[in-house]
Amino acid sequence: MPFEQQLAAQNLGGDQVFKLLDYSAYFDLTHQPLPEGREAILAALAADRMILRSDSGQWHVSNLGAILFAKRLQDFPALGRKAVRLIHYKGNGKLETLRELTGNKGYALGFEGLIDTLKTLLPANEEIGKAFRQEVPMYPELALRELVANAIIHQDFSLSGTGPMIELFERRMEITNPGVPLVDPQRFLDSPPRSRNEVLASFMRRIGICEERGSGIDKVIAQTELYQLPAPIFEQTDEHTRVVLFAHKDYRDMEQEDRVRACYQHCCLKYVNREPMNNTSLRERFQIEEGNSAMASRIIKQTIEAGLIRLYDPTANRKTYRYVPSWA
């Protein structure tokens, strides 16, 4: 049985349901008027499978209802450890923790507060290149929203004792969720989204917390390019999926690995947007001056040698060379 259909609490009276779930937030987020009367409220929650009527006329709270709208996740023994943890470290290592926060609200209920807390903790960048003329957040909010939502939606709830985790360091941010990805991390940008938790994902899309079509990774890549950040890393560990965002770094300070990864992601983004990647577009990505096209050519050559991209038409004039991902 899918996680969302399993029961988080059983045989409750209506008053107990109201005590455990923030039903008014449910109506706010789904843009429905609050019905008059207790039974009408319970019927609406049941229609969306947040709760189910028991054989005895009582109510069961589904995992879906609890994980989204619990006033306190810790009130549901099986879900207490699924709360999002936010850990803020001093410097770039894990030796010293500045603060550790554990969410206690359901995901739909606590999402905006979590994003607000993140924005408060993150320092601002100075003006970056041509795109911005004033201080901007260290990481684009749109990228944060998509990646945190993805970590929530795509987690493997069958792994006990662990939930999504956000770790803030001085120059990077790591977002980790339990469960290995269902698609190759190298193909996050172009693959149709597959989720273990389709009902949860569908509801989160419905209330506007995550992207309607696609995984939203294309938006993340586009935003990191706009903010002139190093390309994020998408990686898989034995039991988890992790995304690493990096603070701004000048081109000259990037390692070859950073440049190659950025070139590959830029090529993927261009491909899914049905636009050509060429020397000019890569120079714009890195803000390389027009007279330094050889620098961009060198990165393209290294990315081809890494087996990540290929020349679209080898018979074309060198000046019109276009590149596509190696899998295209």
C-alpha cells in the first residue's frame, strides 16, 4: 500500500481530528471556503483522502493528511522523524554547529515558514556581474523552493528514523533526502518526474509548492546561471539523494570539474529549451569576454572528453558548431 494511504492515527472523534490537523490551513491552501459545520469540514477532508471514515463511524487520519497538515508531526509516532531538519554550521565543515532546528509542522503547513527561515539565515552576495546591480540573496529563492520541495516529495518514507535535511555552510548548502533517486542524477534536468509518492506530489503541485510539469530542475539550473553560481551537484549515496548548491565563485577560481559540470548542465538546459548550445552561449554562461572564445572552446573540449556532450553536426562549418548532451 502506498505510504499516503497508510494510517497515521486510528478511530478518532471529530474533535480529535481537529486537534491534530490544521483544517483551516487546508482550506486556505486549496482556495476553498471554510464549510459551515463540523460534518461538512470532515467530509471535505475525507474527499481529499486526508482522513477516512472508520467502520465504527470514527475517523482515521491518513499519512497524507498527517504529513501535510499535522499541527505537530511528533503527535504521530511514525512520522515524528520525518520532520525537516535544518542545521547551520560555522565555516565549511561540520565541526561547529551554530544552530539546529527541527520542524514540527506538516509539510504544507510549514513550507513557507521553512523557506523564510532559510532566507533569514543565508547571507547576501555582493553585486554579481551584469545580472544584478545590488545585493542579492546568496542562493536564488526559486531554486531553494524547488529543491526543498523535491526533497520532501521524492523521499523514501519506508526508510525509518530519517527525513529531509538542509545543511548550511559558509560557502555551500546541501539538501538531502532519504531514498535513492528513481532516475539517474545526470538526467534530472530532462527526465519526466517519477515519484514514489504520487499523491503527495500531486497535492503539493496543486497548492503551488512545486513545479506543475517537470521536476523544476531546469528552473534551478537557469537560476544558478542567472546568479552566476557554480553548477550544483546532484549525487546519490547508498540510501540518500543529495543536491549541493555553491555560493558565487569567479570563473578564475573554479576548478576544471566545476567548469565541465556547468558546461554539461548548460548544454542540457539549452537542449530541453530547444535552443542550441554553442561557444557564444557558454561564454555568456561564464561571462567570458568575446575576445576570449578560446577559453570557452577549451571547456567544451574538456566536457566532450568527459563524455558528457557531443558535437551535433560534425560536418558543419566550425563557426556554426552546436553541441548537445551525449545522451541526446
